Amino acid sequence: MARTKEFDREERLTKARDLFWRKGYHATSMQDIVSTMGLNPGSIYNTFGDKHELFLQCLRNYAGFKLSQYLAAREGFASPLKAIENIILMAVKHTLEEERACMAVNSTFELAPVDKSVRTIIADYSKEIQGIFRELLELAVQKKELKRDTEPELMAAFISSSFSGFWQTYVITRDKSLVEKLAHALIEAIKK
């Protein structure tokens, strides 16, 4: 007789996500996954698939988690420019509190060049993030908070790509003050 699953799938997926986020894909062993998730290998394979499929689910989970943070960070601001500033500062704050880089950025360099599934998830996530910034930038132009010749699509890509630089700088230097200054420099560059 088959046993019913007696665990919270989302809770275990979050544990695996945080493990991959901390260690990366290649440095995470199946034993690490078993220990962290608190499940036997059979339960993991039956519920989540193999290590790669589990990782893809974790990466999608991470993208959804971060996207919801960005959407929440833009709420409650009459000024689109202030909403953009809040998102940037929130992203930096979370990075510095968590003391780790973005899982999507890490995965971009570790796997995306050779793994189409990872590349697709990250590309879709990046489009969503850039879409949030583009909409806010378009509103900022309409409200005359930014110059008419501002290119929202290009500026949204610039903001998004700057986040990778923040995380890289923090990983290399561990200088929180420098990353905060870079965030404020980005905010000032957007206003010009």
C-alpha cells in the first residue's frame, strides 16, 4: 500500500531553494539536499524529480519570491520615481541582510551559458523585473518626474543590470557601505 506524503511540499522546496541559493547547483550534493529537506531520496525523487528538476523548481520559486518583493516595494507611492528608489533600496537592503548574492545572478554565471532551461527561467524573470521598472519609468515621464527623452526600456535594462553589479561588488568586497553608495549613485543617474 502506497504511503501518503506527510510533509509540506512548499516548505521543503523553500529549504532546497535556500540551499541552492547558498551553495550553488554544482556544489550541492544529493546528500546535502536529503539532509536539508529532511526527506529520504525516494520521497525527493517522487515529489520533485532529480536534482536538476528540483533546482529548476527552486529557481522558479526564487523568481516568484523576489518578484513579489519587487511588486510589494512599489506599492503606496504616488511618485513612480520614489517607487523605483524604494525597489532599488529594498533589493540592496535584502542583499546586505542576507549576505548573499541573488540566486538568479549566481545561476546566470554558473549554469545559464550551458543550460537552456535555467537560461529561460532567468530570462523570463529578468523580463518581469524590467517590466516593473519600465512601467514605472513610463509613468515618471508622463508625470514629468523624468525628461521626455528618457528611454524607459533602456533605463529599465540599465537598472536591472546594475543589480548584478551590486551583488558582484558585495560578494567580492563585503563592503556594505560601498554597495549602498552604488545604489544611491544609480538613483541619482536615473533622475538625470
